Amino acid sequence: MKNYDYLIVGAGLWGSVFAHEATNRGKKCLIVDRRTHTGGNVYCENIEGINVHKYGAHIFHTNDKEIWDYVNSFVEFNRYTNSPVANYNGALYNLPFNMNTFYQLWKVRTPEEAKAKIAEQVKEAGITDPQNLEEQAISLVGTDIYEKLIKAYTEKQWGRKATELPAFIIKRLPVRFTFDNNYFNDRYQGIPIGGYNKLTEGLLKGVDVKLGVDFFKDRAELEALAETIVYTGQIDEYFGFQHGQLEYRSLRFDNQLLDQENYQGNAVVNYTDGETPFTRIIEHKHFEFGTQPKTVITHEYPQEWSKGAEPYYPVNDDKNTEVFNKYKALAAEEKGVIFGGRLAEYRYYDMHQVIGSALKKVKVHFGE
């Protein structure tokens, strides 16, 4: 007799949603995670009463009312709207690219003037068949926006020259000819009141959880506990890297507690020049309209991923896609194992997509 119906490897959103849904269907689940906390990358650390997004800014947004209602059934979400600001050599610009940005750049006041300015620069560039990210971006928004707000930020983020990055990364750029600083077009948007840990706690109610457990160190013993394994970790690691390591970009975070009430007046400020080594500064209290006497800021530094670092962004180029497809074929043959989530599927997921993917997998698995 097995102790559990499901052993779920990884206590992030995908694993937590699966565990919750399976438990609701009368199944017994054990969830394990290498880290000493649940929630994966949405985990918040409380510092001076401020919910600090430990693994970078997480803003929930979706057009899917079912998913919005689903997350709000565990915790109420606030009305936070993502309106980042770009700092280019000390000059501030609103994001996404909108009429505020165009006024700040060119002092144009009407959509017609802004469209004419962009069209003029695109025509001057003369790019008809973009071959890389730089050419693609210029062909969409012209040279000024590219040089000040895209080029260096993107090169820092990916650790490669924009001319060496594929065009598809930036196929669509949000360009608005209205004075609207809301970064997302989605109907629903917000942050859980009290932080993302409230969401995770709700999902894992009634689920057995063991933290600080490395699945690969105690693999045979852990696998023996359950009928079915749900694996949300790195797919190449599961198969012993037999086809090579998949590549990721990683991040390093430098947190500072400041003895002041308000550092930058916004949750997220991007630094889009090439001289500043970090990509953005996050001021966490603004996600929840905090009034604490102190504030916590985080400088975010992109870096190459190496084993032991946290893999954040899959490098979905042709080379890595070819390697992933080999692992995907192995996963399809693996009996008694369900693979899911950003690391097991080697794709970048927004939070609502992670939840949607897990809910879909549950329905398919239980034949609903």
C-alpha cells in the first residue's frame, strides 16, 4: 500500500493548484520542495510589515474571469495597477509606450503627431525584413524609443547584443495612442491583500507538505510513497541531463531596508540605460499601498544561469527547443509521472497561465 495518491515535486503555483484540486477530489497528496518555504517564486517575505516579493515583482493579471474568481476564492485581491516608469540617464518616461511617453520624448500632444513621428523614424530606418531584435524593434517603434527604452534594457536582460537576439522575442510591442499608463490590457489585475503567501496557504490547506527536501537526493524513497508523481521541476534534471542542460537566464536580487517612508513613488522603475548594471528597482510597499514608516527596495540584476542558481527565463531559441523536444519525448513515455509548470514545460508562464495549465491538466487527468 502506498501512503499517498500523489507525490508533488515543487510547491510553486502549478504544484499547489494540482494538490488542491486532487485533495478536493478525495485524493491524498504530499508536496515536497527544496526550498524552506511554499509558493515557489511568488513567495513573499515579511520585512517591517511589508510583503517583499522575494523572487521579483509578481503582478496578477488575466482576462479569464474563471481564473480571477478562482484566486479570489482563496484571498481577496486589491486594485493595484501595473504602471512602471522608465529611467533613462535620469529622465523619466511612462510605460508602456503611450501618449505620456511620446510627449516626454518629443513634446507631441496628439495621436496623429505621435504616429507621424514614429512613421517618419521607421521609414528613415528602411528595414523591410527584420533579421534580429534590434531591426524588429526599430521597424515597429522607430529609433528614439528603441535607443532610449528598449536597447540597453533588453541587452542587460538577456546578456546578449540586441543584434544577436532573434526578432521573435519582440514581435509585438505595446504601443498606445492614449494617455494610459496601465501596462496590461487585461480586465482583471491586482495583488493579494496580505501577499501571495495567503494564496498559497489557501491552496495547500489539507495537503501534507515537506520543505527543505531534495527530490533527487531521496528519489527512490520518495517515489515509493505515492502511486503517481507530479513533477514541476527542471525537465532536464529529471532525466539526468542526458541530452544536455537547457539554458536559462537568472536574476540576482539586492534588498535594502531604508529608514524612509517612500523611496521612488512607484512599485517598479526600469533603468533602460547601458551604464546602470541593474534592470530595475522594485519598491514593494507600493504593491499594497503601504503606509509603513520604512520601505524595502530591491535592485534586480540579470545574470547567466548556472547550476545552483534559480532558473527564471527559458532561452527558447532553436538550439534549446531542439534539446527540450528530446526531453518532452522522454516525458511522454514516462509512466506514472505527470509533468507540468514552467520548468517541466520549459516555457515562460504568467501566473494566470500557470494556474490555467494546472487546472486543465487536472481535468484531463481525472477525465472531466
